[in-house]
Amino acid sequence: MAKEVLKIVNLSFAYKKNKDIFSNINFSLFEGEILGILGPSGTGKSSLLRLIAGLEKPSEGEIYYYGNEISGKNKFLPPHKRGIGLVLQEKVLFPHLNSLENVKFGIKGSKKDRKEKALDFLRLLKAEKFSQSFPNSLSGGEQQRVAIARTLAPEPKLVLLDEPFSSLDKGLRTALREETKELFRKTNTSCIIVTHDREDAEIMCDKVLKLEEGKIMEALFSS
Amino acid sequence: MLTLNNLLNNFWKLIPIFCLFIFISPLIFVLGSLLGEFNDNWSHLIEYVLPSYVSNSLILIIGVSILSLILGVGTAWFVTNFDFFGKSWLEWAIILPLAIPPYILAYTFTGLFDSYGSANEIVRYLFNLESSFIFFPNVRNIYGAIVVFSFTLYPYVYLTTRMAFLNQSRSLMEAGKLLGNSTRLLFFRLAVPLVRPAIIAGLALVIMETLSDFGAVEHFAIQTFTTGIFRTWYGMYDLSTAMQLSSFLLIFVAIFIFLERSERSKMSYSYANSTFKKTDSLKLVGLKNFFAFLFCFLPLFIGFILPIIELLNWAVFFPSENFLSNNLISTLFNTIVLGVTAGILCTIFALLINFLKRFHKSWLLDFSSQLLTLGYALPGIILAIGIIKFFSFLDKSFINLLLEVTLLGSLIGLMLAYVIKAYALASNTIESGFLRINNSIDDVSLSLKKTKLEIFFKIHIPLMKTSILTSLLLVISEVIKELPATLILRPFNFDTLAVTTYIYASEERMYEAASPAIMIVLIGLIPIIFLSKIIRDSRPGS
Amino acid sequence: MLLNKSLPFLIILALFGNLSISSEVNIYTSRHYDSDSKLYDDFKKLTGIEVNIISAKSTALIERIKSEGKNSPADIFITVDAGNLWKVQDLGLFTKIKSKKIDNIVPTRLRGANNEWIALAKRARVIFYNSEKFTSDDLSTLNYEDLSSSKWKNKIAIRSSNNLYNQSLVASMIANYGEAFTEKWARGLVNNFARKPQGNDRSQIIAVANNEADLAIANSYYLGLMLSGKKGDKQLNAGKKVKILFPSQNKNGTHINISGAGILKTSKNYSNAVKFLEFMLTEDAQKHLVENTYEYPINTKVEPSKLIAQFGLDFKEDDLDVANFGKFNSAALKLMDRVGWQ
């Protein structure tokens, strides 16, 4: 049986005291699995990802990563020690670095290794053509390709994607969706995709959860 | 649990907090006067003079606010949106008046416009008029002071506003145009409300500097709150009441800042993008072209060219051998070293504090760094007294027990004064620099296993090059002009250009003051010209 | 230039407190005249004692001395108003100046009660008038008190009440005639102002030269400066039009103020400090003072500058103890507030 990558136990989150965004959420993610979380905006989908990445602290509950507690009552592992990959909807490439440097940013190792690895990942995402270009000269789709390459380059075991394709137009979206899925499969990367778009979830995910009114439930469809 | 390792990891957090504590201490010593007794002099003050001090100060800041808004926002709007005669150089030359301290403009104004001043003499000569004929109105009054402060300080409004106009989402403006708004309507309905936080940030600096000034208002013999502070101290030998008055001044400014902040937090304040494309600037022709040129040239002329001409006039006709022969080199050296050191210290400190604020929402940190920005509004000499009291406390309670040295009268005191005085300039600039960096960039970097410190050095600093340089240069140009605190805190035989100028100017020996004053302007021009270059380079699309 | 080479070194030292060179005297002064620095150089040449200077506003300097306490590096405090000397004495910061030489030169009226401080030079606060408009006979009997008479309505130029010299003048009136009388007088005087108080003493004199006012109240030495030509032809020509009148000759005499100095209790170079004060009273030093600042000398062997002596020397001085200026300074300021003297 596949290893349990992530286990969420009784997780609650509130921005302000007594104003729960969601409460008592439980689910697990297994190795190689692509999990979708579907729901209208404002239900706390992004907050859930931020909790897993370590950018916020939960008000209650625990998060286990490969069996180790990373968020809990007396335990909190800071985000830079978790190394959970993150892809956001907004274009957040470092504007002062070119594509290659952006991808190199998270890779460790010798100068040569880093460059080669970065180029590999740019190639994987068909972005090697603009490795020397700066973000402000790239289109939205190109930027998102570089951003995904940047996230995957350090080879994280878990990647979180927050509405990754929502700002792209339809054709681009379909293409990138397929390619990304393929890539995750190839590298056996586990992944959580948050989206409000049913199609995203249906095409990409092994399993889909629905987050609504602060509760999580299995979605009706499953592939 | 707090282990040694933990402590070391937090070291970089503790240092700025410790510094912050040191820096606000002199302010606390000033504010502490409020806990002391309010003596009989208060009833005298309230009955006879306080109402006029307060009303004069209010008239002054209201007048200065209105005029510097018109000048600062107006020029910023013209140079960002239109093409007109002289724009390419006016765009950066507009900030040159920053090199002229208000007190020097005040001195040259009386030199020009007094009944027998140069300007009146020229008019009489040109039109062959009687020597009793006086063409220009008297400037030694509150209106003269409003003009002096506005024309030396409007560049602060120009700098912040122009930056905001440039960052303004282009599509928003285009949407406005498509909806059929005229450019004028667009200015008042859309552009200005959108950049209001930036305008107010610049205006806050103008108001604080106006309130803290002593030199110019004293020269014009206007009884403001600040001159009242000095009168109480010098004339009644009553320092504690003077410090209490200063504390009320600080509280007034604090309320103003608080209102502005809470107002600002109500509106979501975001710069659309870190990258922007060139807005098409409209080419002006004919009368409009001329008007735009005049509108941008006038502040430069009154705030910079005119005083330079008058200073040169004095310096050429009455060369001050003493100044030029004696200490010019060491005075120059002192001024530059102090300016650059303070600039670096202040900027690094503002970077650290604002970086901490980005990751740790702490009201204490917020409050104390806000308190420190008040230092800008404190008259220099009262700040100096706060430092003297703080140092003598430190000297007596710690330092002397350990070492044979005293902090008082050391350069550390001067540095402290400059950092407190100029922190607002650095912090305002750095803070808006941080605001322009999307928070998601931090999130992504963290997920790429980078520590916050790595993010600071590899992402924030490179992205904020412009803000850092701007902060550095603003602080340097402020320190070069700083006077009252330098005067009292300096070590033996230690002169700066401002001190040398003041020593002459305080006795209205303007001719002797002219040479060092020109030096101040020249040295002050160096950072300003760098700043101008930044402005030129930040033109979108180029 | 030695100074420039050693400067970085000096700065490093200065960073860590005050330098201390074996033979030195440290002076806090609120007199910032260029000409004084030549005296400091001369003193060093003569004695080999280094002179270190900080110049700033006297009140701020007093505060600094007070706060420095026993660590204060200051040996001598020099200022241009007797009120300030009194203030330092009142705070108990001065020590007695023990010197026969000084005792012989400085009259007791121009010293602290126990020799805490001494005068280095004198100045008179006098009336200036336009010689094209008045003769000395017209005005010879003029007293300070007469300046409140409605005869002079809109005719008098005087600077603002922020100015220490004015505060001292009013303080001396209070000491001589009491507060009630002085308040009535000051109210009358304010009514007679030709214009809102502005500028320094010199601009009052220029106002008289330009007929913007009939009488100006200002310190005597300003006219010397103007007549010296050092300030340009414009001021020289204005100076030539005015003359000095010494008021109150038939009453208490003309108001005199001093430039003075005292030695601080915490002084670590007491004997150097005494030497310095003795030096400042020598004929050479006094000569230099009067020829450059146009003040009146303390050493009677020295003549005032001709530029200022021409207006008379044997005038009657108000022999009120100058310490009163300090004692009544606060009262004077409040009084001026009450009568609306800006």
C-alpha cells in the first residue's frame, strides 16, 4: 500500500478569534496521489494550503507529514524546513531574475549542477526558449510554466497548487493541465490542487474533496 | 524553551528591537516631562501666548499643506502625463529645492525682498524710482513663511506622488478615459484619490518638518508653537515647561499620523504591479505647453534658482576669507562623513525594522517604530536635550562605572540624533518599497526552503534597490542641513557646514554665511542629483 | 596640514568620548565671532595650552554642562549676557576665580558676588537716531522711560522680545523701577513701535538710516561694525547717517551688559582656565576685542575703537548689579508677553 504523505486531523482555522473559516477537517493524501479540493471562493481553500505549507498556524488540530507532526498544539515546523512546493494563481516570479535564475533559486548543489537541473526542468515545461527572459517580457502562460518549473526543480515530495490555471485562456489551460498532470505522474509527486473549476478537478485529480461552509466532504464524482 | 541556539537564531531579530529601544529612549525622556509638575508658567502661557502660538502654527501648517500639495501633486501630474517644453530636465530638476534648507531660503528672501533688499533695489534701478518705493510685499510674516516652507519642502510630496502615479494601474486610467472623462476630471476623480496614501505620506513629512523648524520662523519673527518652546526655555529658564510643550507637539503629530494610518488601512492599498508599461503622455502645444512649463519651472525658480543667485551675489561681493581659508576641508569632511554614516545607519535600520514588521505582526513593534518617526517633528534642540538627558543617565548609571569615557559630547550622540531625526524619511521610503513587493513572493520563497533572512538578502534587497538608494539620499541631504542638534551635541572643535552657516546667519551676517551656505547647497546637491537620476531611470518603458 | 592628517584619528577618538590632551583648556562659548578664534590661537602660541571650543546657544550649553555633571570636560563658560552668567552661578556650577591680576582689572560690579564670573567686554544698549533729522541737543535729555511717551508713536524700531538683550533691558527696568511701572512703560513702548519687531539690532539701525523709524534701540557695537566697512558700502553709508545717544544720563545711566566668563566647578584644568581669563584681559587681547567686535574694553588701559569712541566715552553707566538681569529675566519675559511685545 502507498505511503501516507499527509494526514490532516481535526484541523480548524480562524483568522480572528471565534471566526472559524473551517473546522474539524480530516483527510489523508497518499504517495503519488493527485487530490483536488473544490469549492466556491472564500471557503478557505487557500487557507488550507497555507496551513499545510506552514505559512499560517492552525487554531486547532494537527498536520502529519510522512508520519511526523509538522503542525500541532506544541509543534510547528516553519515553512522553509517543510519544503512543500507551492504554485500560486498570481504571477509571482521574482521580477529581478530571469527564468533560469528563477528556477535555480530553490535548487541546492554546485553551480554547474544547479544550472543543469534548472535547464532540465525548464525543458520539461517547454520553457527553455525563454530561459534568459525576464518575467515582465513573458506572457501569463509562459510565466506559469516557469513558476511550475521553479516549484518542481527542488524535487519536493508534495506540491500544492492554488488555482494554478485560472488566469490562463482556455486553449493554454487545457494544454498546461495535461502536461502538468503527466509531469506529476512521471516524477511520482503527490499533489493537492485547489480550484473552483470543476473541469480542472475532473481532468487532473484522482480524488476530489469539496470544501463548503467550513466542512469537507467527498465529491460526488470520482475518476 | 529558550536555548542558546534559539537565542542565536533570534539574534538578528533582537538587535533591531534593541536598537529601536535605544533610539526611542531620548523621545521617552522628552515625553517623560509630562509626568512632572506643571508649574506656574503654564497659567501665564495659557493666558497670554499659547492661543497665538497654536493659531499661528495651525495657519502655518494649513497654508504650507495647501501650497505644497498644489506644487507637489500638480508638478507630479504634469510630468507623468504630459509632454511639454523642458519636461525632460524639469522632471528631475523639480526636486532640487530639497538641497536648500528652509532657514537659508528665509535668509535669502529677506535679503531679496526687504525694503532695501536686492530685488527691490533692482526694481528701483530698472524703473528709476525713488528710494522710498517698495515694490515687493513684506516677507517677514506668516505668509512669507508659508511660501518659504512650501517651496523648499514640496519635493517630498512630488517624490511620493510621482512614484504612485507611475505605479498607478494603467488599465484603470484607460477605463476612466473610455468612460468619457476629461483629463481634468480624471485627475480629481480618479488619479488623486487613488494615490492619496502616497500624497499624505509626503505631506506628513512636510508638516513634520515645518513644525520642527526654528530657524526660518525665528528669522521672520513669527510666534509659533516652536518659537514658544524656545522662548519658554531661553527666556524663563524653564526647560521642563519647554519639554512639556514639545511633548504636546509630538502628541499632536502622533494623532495626525494615527488618523492617517487608520484612514489608510480602510482602503486596500495596492500597487497594481511591480512592472509597468509606459503610459502615453499627451503632447501639449501652445498656451497649455507654456502653462505646464511655467507651473513646473516656478517652484524650481523660487525654491532653488533665486536663493542660489542671492547667495552667489553675497559670496562674490563679500568673500568670507575666514571660512574659505581655515577649516573648509575638515568641515566639509565632517559633513560628508556624518551624512553618509547616518544615511547608511538609518537605511539599514529602517530595512530591518520594516522587514521584521513584514513577518511579525506585533503592535509593540508597530507602535515603537511609529513613535520613532515622530522624531522628525521634534525641534532638533529639544531632541538634543532628550539625548543629553538619556546619555547623562547612561553615563551616570553604567558607562562611568566601567570606562573612563562619557557618551555625552561624542559622535555617538550626533549619530543618535540624526537617526532619530531622519528615521521617518528612511522608514517612509523603505515601507513603501516593501509594500510594492507582493507577499506571495515571500510565500513561494519560503516553500523553496529559503529562510526569511535569505529572502531578505536575495529577494527584498535587490527588488528595493531604488527605495534603498532613495532613503539613503534623503537622509544624507537631511543630515547635511541639520543644525540645532549638531550645534549642541558636537565634540570639541567639530564643525559642519550647517554649523558654520548658522554661526554667521544667526547674527544675520549673511555675507559671511553665504560661502558655507553655498557649500551646503552644493554638497546637498550631490545626493539630490543621484536621486534625480533614479527618477529619470524609473520612467516607465525606458 | 596637520589637522587634516590627524582628523580621522581624532574622529575615532571622539567617537569614544572626549579627548584629553595634557595641556589644554576646554571652552563652551556662546560668543561666535570669527575674531575670537585669533585670540585662542594667540593664547596657544603664548602658553602652549591647547584651546578646545564648542560654541552653541548659551542655554543649551548650560543644560549640557548640568547633565555632564562631574564628568563635564568644560573648564570655562563664555556668554554674551549677564543673565546667563547669573543662571550658571545660581545653579552652583561656577567656582571662584582666584587671581590678583583679574581682581585688579575687573571692577566688582562686573563680577559675580564671589568672583564666580567676570566681564570680558562691555556693550551699551543705546538709542540710535538719524543725524539728518535730529541734533544731539534735541535728544540729550532722553531717558529710557521717555520712550513710552505718545510723542514717539509709530517712531521706534526695536527687535523682538525673543532677544536676550531686550529681556535684560526690561529686567533692568524692573530692578530699577519695579514691575508695575515697567509694565506700563513697556505697554507704551509697544504702542510706539514703527513696525512689527523684526531682524537683528543692525536692521533696527538701518531702519533709522532709511527713515523707517526715528529711534532705534540696539547695542552700541553694531554701529562700529557697520562703520568699519567690513559689511559693505550699503551698511557703511547707512551707518554714517546715524548717531548714538546715551539715554538716561540724568537718571540711572545707560544700560550696560557684558560678555563674560566663569570657571566651572568641575574644571580639570583650573590653572589653565585662570591663565586663559587673565590673557583675555591683557591689553593685547582687549585691544583685539575692541577693534574687532567694537565692544567696550574692561581693561582701562585700552581705548575703545575710534569708530565707537567718537560718540562719547564719558557717559554715565547704569551701575545696577548685572546679576539682576538674570534674576528678573523670567519676569521680564512674562511682562513682555502681557503687553504684546512680539
